[in-house]
Amino acid sequence: MTSSSAVGLLCPRCGGSFRAGFTRCVGCKVDLIDRAVYDAGVAAIDAPRQALIGKKIVAAIHASLQACREVERALLDAGIPCMLGTDIEEGEALAAGPMKIGVMVAEDDLARVTEVMKQRFEVLVAQEGVGTFRTEAIDVAADEVQCPACGHKGPLRNGECSDCSLFLGAPEE
């Protein structure tokens, strides 16, 4: 193993550099990867973050990690820089309870995000055959809420539809 950055192979686990002829990391026992492939992957991850530097960042959506990853992929595929994150400001104390994860975008891109999400929703509705696209806001603090996905009317349970469990949001406290 060597520390030269010009070497073409590296361990994806420990980051160790290897010269030609090696195929596995001697310490981690994992296959080595080509440095150019690794660098391209890092650049693909860093590019959206770099595009957001100096812009006002807002959460386009708060959801589960899996749902946020799906939305992140849809936005990146549409050419909208985004990243997963939280609304917690640097130095702000963490509140008790679960941390809200969201897909963070530049505030200037919200109109484009809305269009991508609308198109994505329409495709999902066509595939599932249920639901309609609504543009009016849902009052999640109301005693009775109509779920946009299944149409059920009733109170939310922890921010979710009590029939289909779609998370609509929790009211501000």
C-alpha cells in the first residue's frame, strides 16, 4: 500500500491507495476500486451540494429516509440540485423527539420542484388508479382531514391518514 494520490486503485472502506497488481485491500479484505470511478462518484455527490452554496436552502419535503431518497433521485434526474438534510440551523439545539429529515433545495427552485413532484404524483396516480392531484393546502390541525391518496375522512393519527397511513404532516405545536 502507498500514500501516493497518483496511484489508480484504492480501498473503498479505508481509503488506502494501492499500486497496480493488487486487487484486494490487505487490511479490510475488500475488492479495490479504480480511483477515477471513486472520484467520479464523489463529484456526482458533491456537485448538487456545491450548486446550493450561497443560496437560501429550504426543505421541499419532509418524509422517511426512503421517501426522501426517492424524491432526491427524481429531482436530481430533473436537473434540480438537492441534498438530504434537516432544518436545524448550525448551533441550534436539538429538540426532543424524532429529527425531521428532508430534501433540501434552493428556494429559487421551488416552482420547478413543484412541477416535478406534480408530474411524479400524476404518474403514480395513473399506475395505482386512485387519488387526485389537489393544489389546495391541507389543514393537518383540523379535526377531520380528507386524505388525498385514499379519500378517507377523519382525524390524523401522528400526522398520518388513519386508513392508508399516508404521512400528511404534523401540526406545528
